[in-house]
Amino acid sequence: MLAGVDRVRDEFRAHTRAGRVDFSTPRDGSAGPPSLFADFSLRLDPARLVRLRSQLGEIFDELMSEERSVAEDAVDVTVLTLLYGFRAESPRAIPFQARNRKCRAECQCRGSG
């Protein structure tokens, strides 16, 4: 489990440095990426919790039915990637596979701050 957390942290750090994490608020004023970064605890009616879980389940079902993209700019997606407002159009972005090969070759990901 800790190895998985380290991988997610490394992925998040790499995407942030590449300018692919969108911390901006949507122009329409709706809840957007900043709220996704919030740490919160709240009390909900049990029925509301069930409805929200159902909505999340529908999203994950939709994702699981997606065909694997072969596009050159396709990105690997984790659950947390969905939460942190991925901005795929960044000119500084490095595709995950290329970045991963580069990191392995140069040992840049491990131990960097």
C-alpha cells in the first residue's frame, strides 16, 4: 500500500512540475479543482451518502468501459488523477511513458524533494 501511495505522490509531483495540474477555479463559478484539493469531513444523511456513492460508482463504471486510447497524447489515469484536475494540453507536459523511461534512465524521481 505504501508503494502505491509513493507512486501516486511521484505521479502528482511530476504532473505538477510539468504544469498539468489545474488549480484554477472554473470560469462559470461552479465548484472546481480547488474544492477537490480540500480536506474535509462532514455529516451526511445516510440516504444522501448512498446516492453520492451510486453517482461515483456510475462514473467508475463508465471509466471501466472505456477503450484504451492509442492516441500519442494519451495519459495513464489513476483514481487520484481524476481528482486533481488534469490539464492535458500543457506545452511542458511529458507523456507518462516517456517520463517514466526518462526517470528510470536518470533516476530523477526517487529521492527528489
